Amino acid sequence: MVQTERLVHRIADLNCAEIAETASTVSIRDSKTLAGPILNLDPAAFTTFVNWTSTNAE
């Protein structure tokens, strides 16, 4: 089994995202929809996404 680190981000209105990280992939899904779609990104793309959302958040 691949070792992963799991993080759950909760926002005040109960929108949640689960983020699991391995050395080569960052996976993101809605924590309320366990069988739903999963977005898989390479770590560099995830970092770019996080940086973009940090600078463009309202």
C-alpha cells in the first residue's frame, strides 16, 4: 500500500475537500461524496493551484 498523508479542509459553511498526497500525486475530492470524482494532480500543478487561489481569493 502506498503511504499517503491526508488533510481535510473544512470551511465555515461545511464545504469540505479531502486532499491525499503521495510523492507523485495529489488527489482531491469532496468529502461528502466518497464515491464521486477525484481530481489527481502532480505536486507542481497542485502548488501552482494553491498559489493562484491564495492570491485570487476574495
